[in-house]
Amino acid sequence: MRYTARAARWVGESAEGTLLPDGRLEVEYPLGDTAWAVRHALQYGRDCEVLSPESVREEIVARLERVMASQGVVGS
């Protein structure tokens, strides 16, 4: 996962990763539970980008589409 510079300072307190020159932080987590990865990424919102695996990215999209549909929001 890649975190914005804003989130990097908090994430960096509990996870080791690679600090990029622009202040963003990349962290590789062992994936034992896709649901955990989805919840973790969503808690950071726009401050977190899931780089891989694709299955986590797809589940985030699906979950957000379900939320939008339940709110009557038309997809993009």
C-alpha cells in the first residue's frame, strides 16, 4: 500500500516501509485476509492506494459501488 505524506507519519509509527522522496510511504503487508486489507485501506480513504493484489482493489471498488447504490448515487 502507498500512503500520502499526510498519512505516512501515522502509518510509519506502527509499520515499516519505504519512505519515498516526496514523503509518501510504501508498506508491504503479508496478506492473510483480504477483508482486513479492504478495511485498512478504506479507513485511510484517499490517503491510501492499494498497489496489489488486484483482488483487494476490486473488492474496494465493489464495496464502494454497493454503498453508492444504497444511497441512490449513480455510478461514474
